[in-house]
Amino acid sequence: MPGIPLRNGGPAARIAVIPGDGIGAEVTPQAVNVLRAVTAPARRPLEFVEFDWSAEKYLREGVSLPPRAVEMLRDEFDAILFGALGDPRVPSNRHAADILLGLRFKLDLYVNARPVELLHDRLTPLRDRTEKDIRLMVFRENTEGLYVGVGGFFKKGTPDEIAVQEDVNSRKGVERIIRYAFEYARQNGLKRVCMSDKSNAMNFAHDLWQRVFKEARQEYVSIDSRHLYIDTLAMEIVRDPSQFDVIVTCNLFGDIISDLGAQLAGGLGLAPSANIHPGKTSLFEPVHGSAPHIAGKGVANPFGSVLSSAMMLEFLGWKPEAAALRTAVRAALRENHVTPDLGGEKRTVEVGDWLAIKSVEALAHQR
Ligand code: NAD
Ligand code: IPM
Ligand code: MN
């Protein structure tokens, strides 16, 4: 998948590690081990500082995102490696909203880049599709839409109850993600950008998306830009994923279409993502959640976290190391050195240890 932008390309980098809940706490340490291994030969250390923000801490201390955490991350760290949040003991998901959505909003990480890339032909559930057919980038708006938490209840708990959830779309917010998608396509030689909305039903919010898209596309005449309603996109991406290079959409639709895309490429176990504000402290996390029913069993797939780490390395200017992580994941798939979700028998730690060794080998090979 073509690259994501540089943070600063400086020599050393400080990384905040937030493993979180469930399998987040199992896959993240594996990614950190792989990162330590692949960056060790460069003698430009990456520094990792771990934070225990999780359901456990929230239940114990009542603290979700600690005071001044956002400022600390913004000022003292280059990137955040995040696991997952979600715990059956916190049915409201309050801590996840405070921490994950809190960081996306407060660090203004407006680009949620979620590549969909088939890394081995056998992984797709689609018939007769191969690696060359499934290689696209989903850009999900990440700071507004239906996620902002504006709304309320009226007559809660009565038969006349009303619940309102506002969809907040600013011209600035819509414009920057649409322009980012076009720029990404242009800079990476990709020819097709598809904007997806539901403007046939959402006649205010997505009317704005339509107008902004029409304005922006005029500046990118060499790119084949099109629009699809989100329901049609969901159908088309399954029918023929090869017709897409770049998809740009709103927060909620991006959430849904990225899980759909993940499954086309083998499942949530290996889908990575980057939450970016170009040039500023950004957050990298697998697309999957805390998967409570497999948590603690040692079988979670660490590929999503490792591939998110590769996106983080690119962002920090470690291109060969990022490529080495991807090479190692491809090798694991080829040799079936994988966890049960991909039909293998390996455990999380076995896959992590193997990737650490193979990525160092891959790096040496590139030189
Ligand atoms: P999930 O992603 O946790 O799990 C969905 C399915 O995919 C499950 O069958 C799970 O076993 C499988 N799966 C996901 N990641 C896997 C991996 N690495 N290896 C093997 N199998 C994997 O989604 P869910 O079950 O809807 O949500 C569980 C909790 O996670 C909820 O509390 C939800 O809110 C939260 N969540 C958090 C994030 C995040 O922190 N970014 C993302 C999605 C869901
Ligand atoms: C994701 C998750 C989150 C989202 C949840 C946990 C709030 O599903 O990162 O895709 O909807 O953004
Ligand atoms: Mn999601």
C-alpha cells in the first residue's frame, strides 16, 4: 500500500503504548517486540512508554483518560500505538469513548486511514479474486459526524421516550478529509477516488459532502472521481473490489465499510489503521476491537497490530523497517505460521516471536 505522510523524519522517536483491554493487551506487546527487533540495528532507539488506560483502571479508579493526558501525548510523544478498548463490565463503553474517541477528537486526528489489502490469495472469501484485485485505501473522517456525542434523551425511561443523536458536519471537516483523499491519490499515482455518502436521504449533512466534493474534484481533473451512495458502495465493493483505489466517506460509514473491507482481505485479525493529523502526534491501531470471547486464550492474531506498526514506522520515517514488517507478515501467511482465525495453529506469542526474527532477516536482505 502506498505510503502515509511523515511525522518529522527525525532520528529518535517516542511512542506511547496503550494496550487497553482484552486482546488489545495481547497483540500490542507482540507489536512492540517486533518494533524493538526491527529498529535495533539502526541504533536510533525508539522509546516506548506504556500507559495502563483501560477498563480495569476505569473500574478500579474511575479514571478513563487522565487529566492532561492529551497535552502530554501531544507535546512529549511522536506517535501512539493503541490496542483496543471494550469490556463487558463497562456496558456503556464510557472509557472507550473517553479514551479512543477522546484522543481522535482532541488530537484532531482527522484522517482515519484504513487500507484494505489482500496479502495472500487464499484469505479472501470472494471467488476468483486475487491480490491484484483487492488493494484500496479507505479514508474515514475521524473527528465529527455521528460520533461527536451531541444529542440527548427526552422522557427517558417512559413509553414516550425520545433519543436524539446529531450528525455534525463542518465544511472545514468535510473539506480536509476529501482533499486529503485526492492528495493521497495524486501523490501515490492512484487514478480513482470514490466519495460515498447518503445524500439521497440525508439532505442536509450529505448535501454538504456533495457540494464540497464537487468543488474539490475540479482541482484534480487527472483523477477519475466518482460518487456512490453508501449502500451501493457496500454492494459494489463485494461485487468487484478491483474498481476502487481510494474511498473517502464519513465517520460512521467509514467504520462499517472498513470492517467489510477487512473481511474481504482475510478478516479483522489482520486489518491495520492509522489515525493521523499530518505532522502531529498520531495514533496507530488495529481495526479490530477487544474480542472478549477470545481474550486471555493466547490465540489473537497480532498481524493487525504489527501492520499498524508498519504504518507508524512509515509515519516516523522508518521506511525500510516498515517494509520489513510487511515482508515478514507475508512470509508468515505463505508458510501458514498463523493464528486460528486464519486457519493456523500458532499462538499469538509464537507468531509475534517469529515476525520479530523474520522482519530482522527481511531488513538485512533489503540492504
Ligand atoms: P471485535 O473486533 O472485538 O471482534 C469481532 C470478531 O473478530 C470476533 O469474532 C473476534 O474474535 C474477531 N477478531 C477480531 N480481532 C481479532 C484478532 N486479532 N484475532 C482473531 N480474531 C479477531 O468486535 P466486537 O466483538 O464487535 O467488539 C468487542 C469489543 O471491542 C466491544 O466492546 C467494542 O466496542 C470494542 N471495539 C473496540 C475497538 C477499538 O478499540 N478500536 C474497535 C472495535 C470494537
Ligand atoms: C473502530 C471502533 C470504534 C469506532 C468504536 C470502539 C467506538 O469500532 O475503531 O473501528 O467505531 O470508531
Ligand atoms: Mn469499527
